[in-house]
Amino acid sequence: MEIQTFYSNGKLLITGEYVVLDGAKALALPTKFGQKLVVKEGDNKIIKWTSYDSDGSVWFNDYILFEEVRNKTVRDTNSSVKNTLIEILHQAFIQNPTFLDKNGFEIETFLTFPRLWGLGTSSTLINSIGDWLQIDAFELLQKSFGGSGYDIACAKADSPIIYQLENEQPHYKPIHFNPSFKENIHFVYLNQKQSSKLAIANYMSKHHHVNAIISKINTISYEAIDCKEGKEFAKLMEKHEIIMSDVLELQTVKEKLFPDFKGVIKSLGAWGGDFVMAVSKENPKDYFIEKGYNIVLSYEEMIL
């Protein structure tokens, strides 16, 4: 029996959150964590799907009929995961109808990070499905989930990238970003998953004066890449937070949760959830653990 295996990297968006949708240049980092997709032959025109979390527990297990994929049959409102999978696979079918000529599939996915971390459970899956079916993963994302596509670029990349949408087309290139001050950078999980879809909708309702700030964000992205000192990098991240706080009409995460933190805290991706980046002279682990945030990863532990 033929077994195919695909792997895609997780992602963190360091600069350009939200405004990347409007053409800003964003600094994005693939993570050491990701997701594996294993495809075996099956039968009865059925996809038997099992998804494993990083601790080995099954977080999704179901059967999807080829007919459901072909017709995009979304029935059971209780299983939003199944419905999402059907939507993704239906779009994949539009891009490559021949995959449903087979007898069936047994598909397993294996996360190497806890699912709730928000490092790209969907984007890693979409990229690997793209690799499996030899279709354009950016188009697959766009027509199923939406979003800027930076996460697909990270899924494919094995080094930091600068990412931009031009005329709604993804452009990205690998860059050299290996800060000498990386021991001053940590990533802290805020104990809550953030919905990218909702966050984007909120941004779209508020982004009337966004063009004026795109060039400012672009400058910050490029200056951050060239930074030689942690202090300078921290100042740029602080500046970025203030600009986005104005656009989103939201408090910064530091004002809201960590006003007494000695250093800079920067939101990554959707504001209000998932990971934030802390830049500080001292190791901030104890500070965050005392506040009840136990997942604090160093740059080395997190970034590919």
C-alpha cells in the first residue's frame, strides 16, 4: 500500500499583522513546530480522517464521503471541523477533480504543537493538501478560509521571510534574520485561542485610514530585519504596537495585561489571543509564570 507523507511548518507574524491584507510588507517566521499529513489508500469512496494533537490524543475522527466533497454537503452543524474539511476538500476538488477518481483514502494528521496554540493548524493542513494534490495552496486558502496567505508561505519556507500581497497575489522571499540579541526574545502563550476570521472582520470594519500607515509599517519591517541591537528592535516593536493600537482602536496587550513589565510586548497575528512576543533584558519567564502564563518559549525553542 502506498503511503504519502507531507509536512508543513507553523508560523508567527512578527510585523504587519492585519495591514498585510492591504499590501504591507510583513516579517514572518516559520516555527520549529508544524503538522504532518499521512495519506494511505482506502476504499468505498470514503475518506477516513483522524487528527492527532501533539500529546497523541485524537481531537477529530470522522468519515467523509466522496459525494459530500463533490457536492460540498454540509449537514451536521455539530461538527464544524468536518464542515471545514469538506469546504477545503471541495475547493481542492475544483482545483484537481482527479483525486476523487481513487477508491478512498485513510488520512491522518499529526500536530507537533498543541492545537490551541494558534501556530497554524489550518494553514499547515491546507499547504500539505496542496502538496499532496499538486495544487496551488494559496488559491486553496483564498477560496476556502481567506486571509493574507503569509501562513502558507511560512508553511513552505525554511527560513524567515518578507511577505507581501500585490494585486492580491502572494509575493515572498527568504531573508537573513538571525538576531544577535535573540536570547532577549521570548514568546508567551496567552492561554486563549483567537479566531483569525473574526479578527480580520473587525479590522476590515475599522481600516478606513490604513493607507497612510502602510509605509510606516514597511519601514519598521525592514528596520527590524537589519537591527543590530535588542534595544533598537524593542523600540521598533513598541512603535508598531502603538500604530496598530490606533488603527484597531484597541488597547495594546501590554497596557491591558502586563503594564508593569520591564520590556516591550508585541502582539503577533490576531490581537487578543495566541502568542505575544516579549523583548526584555532579563529572562521574563518568572514574571509571566507568576501572572499565570506558563508557556514561555525562547526564540531558539520556537523559531526554525
